[in-house]
Amino acid sequence: MSLFIGLMSGTSLDGIDAALVDISADGVPSLVATHAEPMPDPLRDLLWRLCHADRVAFSELAAAEDAFCRLQATAAEALIASSGVVRGAIAAIGSHGQTIEHAPWGHDGGPAYTLQLDDPSLLAELTGCAVVADFRRRDLAAGGQAAPLAPAFHEALFRARDEWRLVLNLGGFANLTLLPPAEDARPPLGFDTGPANALMDAWHARHRGGRFDACGAWAASGRVDEALLERLLDEPFFHRPPPRSTGREVFHLDWLEGHLQGGESPEDVQATLAELTAASVALGVEMARERFAAPPAALLIPCGGGAHNPDLLARLARRLPETPLVAGDDWGWPADWLEAGAFAWLAERRLAGQPGNLPSATGAAGPRVLGGLYAP
């Protein structure tokens, strides 16, 4: 066995996903054990504020990074204990960190950057395991968007010999991977399609409290405001060709409110935001298919938190009537664990000296070995 732990905290800030992954000699990853460590409200509130702050004191960043790293260590320790594996059998932990800001286009004419809070030195010290971290900036240095990184993992996991497949991650933001059949020599295509849960979560928190709209029930109670949806879809990002990535820097409540005319009911806005996610994903699927001349009947594998939202999945099904939605469980990968699994796989690639990015997804000048290694 070649065991790696992947740690992932996404833009929803709901907790840390820890996945124990066995990567066989031929590079095929299999999920061994999982653990979800909830994000304490004080840390979540601090991270949320940092994600939306114009100016931040270094002491605040340092405090948030320390608390976040210690929560990661708790997640890793709980996973090791519950799985029953010997600590020495863990080859490395792949730590994504917590994204605070992502601007691969730069800001006000400045250099491109992406910022993840992480302290791999402390994580190695606390866990006694080697840690691989800072995955994104090597791709950025090579001219890439530093995102999405998951498409390379999707290829390793789901690419079939003679079948077209789509993988859709519905986290705070959505990213899409189009996998041609293995007999097709072209590399996969991957890119961000826009917001998935981020706007819906923020709007729900403002009007109803709580972290998210459970099962999309509140969105289902409203009606789509077609005029508002049309205004939202005018955002240039949705029509930009890949490679492309995005985040809270573009899609946030101020952006939404700039499109409201006043008098809209909160539940109708929530329904419209759910429809925006479905519509922007459908636009992305159409863009990917046109690029590859792919057939419309390719199956789609939804993952991430949005894969548990029946209202959102129903909207996607209506927007993509010829595309069957198939759960990743059928391949041994439940929807919640693909992203954490990806960073376990990327850690293995780093130790093997193999590239972890997919230039056809990020736009980098070529394949690059990602991440720095921190010894225990």
C-alpha cells in the first residue's frame, strides 16, 4: 500500500475534509477512509472576514493560519486513529490550505497571485508526517491560472476507454472537467464555470441565518426572476473562453446587489441564484462540447456539497436533458471526498517527481511538478 492523506477546506468554509487514499503502483487511487472536521464558528467567522477584507493586519492572518493549521492537524489525527493505520505508513499529507484570495489576473495592474493560508511546517510538526503544500503557485509561475487543479485527478480516476464523461465539482464555486475517451489523444479540458453554492449560502445566511440552504428547500420555494437571471448572466466571465478560474473576488453579495432593482422577494432571489448555477454550468458544458466536438450524451458526475442538493440537481437535469447524472459512488468515490482525494493524489505526484497540473485546464506553459515538501 502507498498511503496518502489529502486535506481540503473549500470556499464554503464549512470544515476540513480528510481523505486517506491508497495509490497503487499503476497510479490508480482508491479511497480507504474519511473524516470530516467541522469548522468552529469563531474560526469560520474570522476566515470569512479575511476573505472579504480590503486591508488585513498580518497578526490577524497569522492567528487565522495558526488556528486553521491546528484544525487540519486535528482532522488528520482523527482520520489516522479511525482508520487504524500505522502513522509510519503515511507517505505524506497533501495540504491545500484555505484560499483567502485568488487573482490569477492580478489586481490594479499588479502581478498575478493566489493566497492560501497554510503552515505546512507546523502541520508536519504536529502530525509527525511529511507534508506537501503550496500546490498552486508553481502553476501560476508558469503562466497558468493555478486553478482548477482537480481535472488531472479526475482524469486519473474517471477517464474511460471509449466513453465521454463530465465531472462537475459543486463547492462554493463550480469547476467542470470534460474527459474524452482514452482512445482520443487530446488532453481533458477543465475550467471554472462560476458560482455554485457561494452566493446561495451568503444570501441564505443574510436572510435566514445558518450556513446553507439545506437540500435547496428555500430556493425551491421561490420563483426564478428571469429578468434578474438575464442580468446576472451578462457577467463577462460566463462568456470568456477557457482557461479561466474565479472566486469571491468576482462573485459576492455586492455583485449580486448591483443587479437587483429593489422589491425582489428573498426566496425568489435564492431560486434565481440556484438557476444561475445551473445555467452557468450548462453554458460551460456547451462551451466544452463545442471545443471538443463532443456528443451531448456524455454522462456527468456531480461532486462537492452541491451534489446533495436535490433542487440544484433537478435544475441541472432540466438544463442538460441529454446528459445523465451519475453518482461518483459507482466508482468508489462518494461526492464529498473527491477534492480531498485530489490533494492526496497530488502529494503522491510530488513525491514521485511527476507533474500535477493539466495545462489544458490551467493554461500553464507546460506540465509542472507542484508543491513543496516539508519533512516530519
